[in-house]
Amino acid sequence: MDLLDWLLLVVRVAAVFFGLLVSVLVFVWFERKVVADMQTRKGPMRAGPRGVLVTFADGIKLFFKEGVTPAEVDRPVYLLAPVIIMLPAFLAFAVIPFGTGVTVFGRRIPFQLADLNVGILWILAMTSIGVYGIVLAGWSSGSKYPLLGSVRSTAQMISYEVGMGLALVAVLMYSGSLKMSEIVAAQDRVWNVIPQFPAFVIYLLSGLAETNRPPFDLPEAETELVAGYHTEYSGIRFAMFYLGEYVNTVTVAAIAVTLFLGGWRGPAPDFLPWLWPLMWFGVKLVAVIYVYVWIRATIPRIRYDRLMAFGWKVLIPFGLLWVLATGAVVVLPEEYGSRPIYIAAAILLGVVAVASVLWSLVTPRREGARR
């Protein structure tokens, strides 16, 4: 790599970094407006046109607000925890292809920071690092409520990482590659959301738990833990937690778009061929984020024991079964041909449908359900 290549790489890194920051500003405003609309309110209206600058105003307020450090904190760990939470979300986005690329000064610049051979493993590694920041923030604060929030987050995020990993394993088995660009290329005819819809649902639910979004926001439950693991943080340090949570949400949505919704693929005219993939990626990203906002506005926070039971008793077993089914669909046609597999799948679906109907007829209803 010569000097120009390094300069172009620095420009791409800076563009992705500031793009994520701007996306967080827009995302927070978008979430407030959508939730307000679902609750028959106007939402933020004063800062900027239709309140679009309200997040920017909040950021300025937090930046200049005095930071208070409690006396009982473990100071080095207390200061490091917000950085540990914020950085993995930016690093995970490095392997996301968000366009085809553009030619500048005779050089092809891909719209992707790094096309790693182990892209999915990189994503799993980065998403697993975020839990360390939450645990360290709660432990170093010297208070019981942040500690309880961090302990909850440890169990929740580790549990739902297993479900997310199973969903990603099913996708890589079906696509036959760990590289994000090759997974997008494999969706030139059919998006993975169609043959891998159960994995898509598992991933979306696990993503809610990984980003501590409602109804899985138990680590920061205001009604129980004051504010959870960041209770003792204020000023710019609290803003870093806020930023890290929303960047994580954008990154999780971008991964869903890449693995299940065809990435940047979509119909495009001949002029400005580099612009339309960016547009399609953005449209799909907004659609996934809208689903997350919709869930927040309609589903209440669930109890912690039910959260853990759902993860271990429902999500993970179903994910394991779907990985086995995906392996059978991928391997068996190579050995026996596709026709017997389709017949067996149709018979199996029929048996499951009949069994579910009979089970609903035979199982007695509880007395409380009759009332």
C-alpha cells in the first residue's frame, strides 16, 4: 500500500465513523417521533424543523454538563467502561458491506472497511466484548443498583449470544461462506430471509436482548434499578453509554440487512451505479430499525425469570433444531437428490400441522382460560 491507499483508508474510516454518529442522531429522533405517533402525541418539535435537532441539543447539553465521580468508585475501571461499551459497535461495523464501491483516482474503493475471511466470527467477537463494559461499569461504581444491573446484563447477554450464534451458524451453513461480501453475493436471486426466516426471527429477538432494548431492557430497568448499570454516570460519560447502545442497535440492524435481506442489493438504473446500493442499504436498515421501535412502543417489559426461561427453553432449543434442519437441507440433496427431500419436508410439515391441531383439541383448557 502506498501513501494514497493509506489516505483513502483513513477517509473511509472517518466516513464510517461520522456516518454512524449521524445515524445515531437521526435514529434517536426517529424513535421519539415514531413512538409519539403510536401514542397519539407530536413528540419533539422545538429543536430544528420538526424537532430533528433535538438529539444534537441533548448531546451538547451532556457534553458541557459537569461530570460527577462518586467517592467509592474504582476510578480507572470506572473511566474505561464507557469506552469499552462504545468501541465494539464501531469495530463490528467494519466488516459490513454497505455498497458496491466507487472509483477514485483510478482506484477501486469498496464500501466496506475490511472484507475478512472470518467476517461472522469477527461480529460475534465484537458483540461479546460489549458485555465487559457493562459488567465493569456496574462493578466499579461502588453501588448496589449498578451492580445488580450489570449482573443481570451478564446473564442476559451471554444467554442470548448463544441464540444469535445459532442463527448466524444457520446462515453461514446455507450460504457456504464466512465472508460478508460472499454472503451478500449469494443472495442475488433469493434473500436469505425467505429460506432462513426462523433464523431471522431468532436473530432479531437475540439482537433486542444484546442491545438491551425493550422488552429486554432489564439491565437498566428504571422501575427496579433506578437506571441500571449507568446509574452513577453523568455528563459525557453517560452520553458514551447512550451512544454505544444506539450504535449497537444500528450495527445489529445492519448485520440483519447484510445476512438476511440481501445487503445492498436492489433494482437500480444505469446512471450513478454506486448511489443506488447505498440507498437500498439505507432503506432496509430503516425498515429493521422501525421494527425495533415498533416493538418498544407496543410490548411491555417482561419479568427477568421469563426472559431467561425464554432464552434457554425456547430460543436456544429452536435454534439448535433449525441448525440441524439447515444442515440436512444443505447436505442431503447432494447425496440423494432434491426430490426425496422435498417430499419428506412436505410430509413432515403435514405431520406437524396435524399434530398441532390435535394437540389443541385434546389438551384441556385451564379454568382461568375459560373465564
